[in-house]
Amino acid sequence: MDNFDMSKLMSMLSKMDKKDLEKGIAQASQILNSKDRDEILKTLKKQGK
């Protein structure tokens, strides 16, 4: 991860509710376990807009 900032990550996590946190963890797991990471990241970026 480029420019990984643990305090920023912890701040983001503390603001999420359980449902959002579980969804985020599931998406991260999917990305890490996928051979097509770039495509998944592009899809997530489009959904975030």
C-alpha cells in the first residue's frame, strides 16, 4: 500500500458502523484473493462516485 497511514485508517474505521465495516472487509478480502484486482478496484471506484 502506498502512503499507508495507520492513524488515518483507524479514524476511518472508528466512523463506520458494523454493517459498513463488514462490507468493506468483504470487499478487501475479495480484492486480495482475486487474480483480477485492477478490474475490481475500477468497479469499486465507479460505485463510490
